[in-house]
Amino acid sequence: MAESIQHGETENEKTCSNEQDSGDESGDDANDVTFQSLGVVDVLCEACQQLKWKTPSKIQREAIPVSLEGKDVIGLAETGSGKTAAFAIPILQTLLESPQRLYALVMTPTRELAFQISEQFEALGSSIGVKCAVIVGGVDMMSQSLMLAKKPHIIVATPGRLVDHLENTKGFNLRSLKYLVMDEADRILNMDFEQEVNKILKVIPRERRTYLYSATMTQKVAKLQRASLQNPVKVEVSNKYQTVEKIATVLYFHPRKIQRCLSCSYSE
């Protein structure tokens, strides 16, 4: 089945190792888990090996099995936790089973993140010829229209520019879409893309799988979850008040008399 979507090559493997590193853990139980034991097919396991991913990160161990079961997923995870592969691997695996163009859409808040996500998809899918298109602002719309006309397997886009194409690019639609991913959903909504997200949700199929990933569960994210996901499985590997592990927090205690002196000196 791998040959059925094989169309070309990519050289992006080296760009995708950073996110995985900080998500790994050193516990015995974690080291016993492999991508294969999570249900990942051999061709994608080999891609993970080529990227030097020895063991799945925590978010991958939690999210990949339920995603492969066909469930909607809401994942609370930080940047650097390995969350991109947590949704990319299940999407690529089902794409292998049922090859189709315009298969998945990943919405993201920034152009920089969009290119990073595309590179990771192409690195994981390099041996099966996965094609991605990055649709973001600051790039000529005509050149993007030509990319969309070729019907890539995966579209990675910022909401505003994607709406521009849905409204203005002749012949482009997402009526056959099978997967929707909203990555860093809290940032998408904080950047006032809520109206664009709602427009996109109205023109894609209701019968689809949806993955929503966010660092925090805000009221807006919870509202988006209710509007876009069906009976989702919640996977949480971080919380709103969690500090990044590599940051050291130091507290200094001063007697009140000294504190008053310090306050005086800072106010002068």
C-alpha cells in the first residue's frame, strides 16, 4: 500500500528531531514502549528510526493508540512535547490504508509553525511520497493556488489565508477532507481567528476525525471543542500552571524590614 501514494522525495528529515527530544522520558515503563507496540505500521516505524526517535514521547504514547482507534482527540501538551508526530503518524497511517488527495488539514496560528509541521509530515512520509502544501500569509496567492490545484495530501495553513483561498480560488474546496487538526488552538483563538475558524468548520465535512491540541484549556478552547469534536478522548500531559522542566524556579525570602528597604530603592 505504501506505493499507492508514492510520488516523490523530500530532504527534510534533519529538521524534525528537535521537537521529539524534550518529550522523551527516562522511566523504565516509557522505555519499554515502542512505536510498533502503539500500533504504528512498519514503514512509519522505520521513518521514526531514521529521525532517531528511539521511544515515543508521553503525548505520543497517550494519543497515538486512541487516534488509531478512530477517536477524536483533544490533547493538552506543550510545544516541544512531540505533539506534531502524535497527530501526524495516525493521519499518515490511515492515508496509507485509503490513499486520497486533500486528505487532512492542519490549522496553526503562525507561518513559522506551519512550515515546521509540514516538514515533519514530509519527513515521516518521505518513503511514501506524501505531498504537503503550506498556505500562509506573506506569500503570493497565485503560487499557492497552483499548489492547491495539484491537490496535496496534507494542507498546513493559517486560518486567515485558508479562508482567502476558500472564497477566492476557483475550484478549491475541502469537501472530501477526512482529518482536521487544530494545533495550538489557544493561540489561534487568542489571535482573533475565531471567525475564520467558524467559516472553515462550515465548509468541511461533518463526518471526519478531529484532533485539537492546545497548551491550555481556556473557555474559548472548550467552546471550540464542543463545536468541532465528537465524543473526544482527552489526553493531558501538561496543565495551565506547569512550568517547563528545564527552567529552574528560585524563590528568595526577605525579612519585612529588608523588603521595605528594597521597595524604597526600586521606587526611587
